[in-house]
Amino acid sequence: MTQLIKGETGEWEIVIGMEVHAQVIAKSKLFSGSSTEFGAAPNAQVSLVDAAMPGMLPVLNEYCVEQAVRTGLGLNAEVNLESVFERKNYFYPDLPQGYQISQFLRPIVGKGEIEIDLPGGEVKKIGITRLHLEQDAGKSLHDQHPTKSFVDLNRSGCALMEIVSEPDIRGAEEACAYLAKLRMILQYLGTCNGNMEEGSMRADVNVSVRKPGDKYGTRCEIKNVNSVKAVQMAIEYESRRQVEIIEDGGVIRQETRLWDPSKGETRSMRSKEEAHDYRYFPDPDLLPLVIESAWVKQIKETLPELPDEKKRRFMKDYSLPAYDAGVLIAERARADYFEEAAAGVDAKLTANWVINELLGVLNKNGRTLAESSIAAKQIGGLVALIADNTISGKIAKDVFAIMYETGKDPAAIVEEKGLKQVTDTGAIEKIVDEVLAENPKIVDDYKSGNQKVFGFLVGQVMKKSGGKVNPGVANELLKGKLL
């Protein structure tokens, strides 16, 4: 779904490639035993290795390697049985070594692909160029003192997976869909928590423009964008900026830019470095990383059902529409919740209650599914009460509200509040007769051909019964008596 920009000289195509930095879920760092827990006091989780003290040697964390392999398999990518760690040399105050241990020529994961879902049911494949492991830098703090910058090295040495896409993305909408899908896959795999607010996942967005069909234009990299919404806004601004420069006779310089959310614009940070500027060379302290194919196979056997597979199964096994299935599989915990709720009851009705009622009220109150007071089996119990005509859909909403406030089971609420639906034909007929007797003019209007007033009569029956009458039975009795 190519997004085109209309300029003074015609239409322009946006070409995007993304480099996503995802922090590996692991208790310790890539080359040291320091903790990776978020939120510690500044510089409280820094070993001599992380601080680059003389003579300190890196020791590779096997679990981080396993997490990278697991991610590669989840991205349908090639896992390289031999890879090499290299030194990427550059100076920055929060990089104590003066270089970053990364991978370049021989990464641990090669080419792969993921599917993104676009409006209208369209599915597009985005190529993955590579995934490599590297250590994170520290963090510079510029807002702690009026004249000084501080450095926090807690993040220094944490394991990152840099996931690089092919330039297959065409516009802000596709970029957002790609980032959201990648985040979902990583969360399903349990290899990154995807928390962009904490910096566990951040994106570098490479944007260029061209006339449709022309060769690629010069790209600018927007560094460390930390939300899906920011990615969308940054792309829309940057692509428009580039078109205006070119149409005014200017030239796009390859550079690194920053997204400024307060001004809603990108601004220049530095000219873009090429690979040779970093003087990559194999790290002399680390041997080539060699893994066995049997180990890769063993990891593959532990992979969970991933989002695309789960969505297809929900549509097939539960007869759910694509939209419902897509909402339910957006989070692994949400999908599990739905399946537990739908066990033995109407799946489509269960999906409606989870999506429209439960997620709606949680979102309104700023709560997550994990914070819900309603257990999955309780939603299933509510659906069962509707299905066997114990309560009506209208009463079910009142029951649901009480469930949310109290955490009580629906059956107990129905019993306690006396909310069981009236299904006794004789009792319903008595209420119908009373309504007809109280509304002679409406009855005459109906018999004169005004069919619209029938709904009013049904409403009066429901009101008189406190909503407890079975609507189907009430309809049939009314029609019979109005003949």
C-alpha cells in the first residue's frame, strides 16, 4: 500500500528501511554478570567490564545468544552457525571503552521476513536483512545540572538485538504496522518486552523519497524514535521536508537526524557515518561464535505459536472474522484469556464481550488485562448465562458492570439480585396484556399499518418486567395478540 506525496512536480514515493534496537530479556548483560533490571539508582549495576577498566575481558552470555537464535527463528530467518563479534569504534561520553562490541560482516542471523496486516485485509511481506547482537551504551543525562552532563552506565553492556529491515516499507502506515508486528513477535517469543517508554525497544528510521520507479534517493536516518506514533509523525514530516528541498532545487545530504516531539519536526544531528568510518575489526578478546545445528533445532522446538499462526487458527477454529482475530492476538496474554473464556461456549459472543465490553472498560480506566478484576472463566460463565436464556443481553451488561466492580461470579450476581430472565409464557402474557390495555392508541396505530410502533410496545413490556422478560417470547406473544 504505497503512500505517495503530492508535490509541485507530481507524486513522490516514500522508501523506508528500519533498524530496531531490542533489548534482550536476560537477567545479566551480554559480556558481564551485572543485573539488567530497569529502574535501579544511577551506576548501581555496573561491573568492571561495563566500566571498561583496564585488563577486564568480556565473557559471552550464552542465554543472550539463545534469545537471538530464538528471535531469528521467529522471524523466519537464516541462523548462521558461525558469527563474529567486531569492534565498532567511535567516541561518546557514555561509551567507556571507546568502541562498541557488535557484529558486522558475519551476524548471528541473516535474511528473513515478517508479514504485516494493512487496512482492507491486505497482507504484505517485509524483508529482514539481518539481526545482530551488540552491547548497549550508557545514557547521558543533560537535565540533572544547569552546567554539567552526567553519565549513567547501568545500561552499558546490556544485550541488544539490532533488527534491520530491507527498504520494503512504503509510507508511515506500513512503518507503524511493521514496528507493531515486530514488537508483537518479540513479546510472544519472550525475547524483548517491547517497552518503548523504558527504551527497551527503539527504532532508527531511514527515510528517502523518489519518483515512482526511479532509483533510491539519498536517505536520512532519524535516530532513536521511541513510540509507534512518533515513527508515524517523524516519517510524515521528514518525507515532506525532503520533497520540498528537492523541488526547490536543493540536494538531500545523507545525515543522522533527531525527532523533536515538542516541535513536531526532525533536526540535524550529524553527517551520517559509513561503515568504514567505524573501523570495524574482529574483537581480539572474543573467538568466533560457533553454534551447533542440533542446538538451533532444539530451540526451534520450544517456540510458541506465533501471531500469524494464532490468527489463522482463531479464524478457522472459532469462525472469527479477521478483525476480531487480529484484536485478540495483539497480545499473547489477551489471546490466552480469550481461549480460556471461550472454552465450551459461543466463541463469537465471547469475542464480542472480551473486545467490546472488557477491553473497552479497561481502556477507559487506564488498566491492563492483567489488572482486570474479571477472570476469563467468569466471562465464559456470563456468555453461558446468555446462551441458555438465564439472562438477556441487556441484563448481562448490568451483571458485567457488577462483575467489574466486585469480581463476583455472574451466576452469583444473578441469583443475589434476582435477575433471572422470565421465560414462563403465562407470566409474560400477563405483562403483554397489561401493556396493550394501557396503550390503546398505539395498538390502533399498529393495526392501521404503522409497523414502527411495535418496537415501542416491546420496550414497554421490557420496562414493565424490569428487563427480565425473554425478548423473543415477548415479540411472539405481542404479534399474536395484535393480529
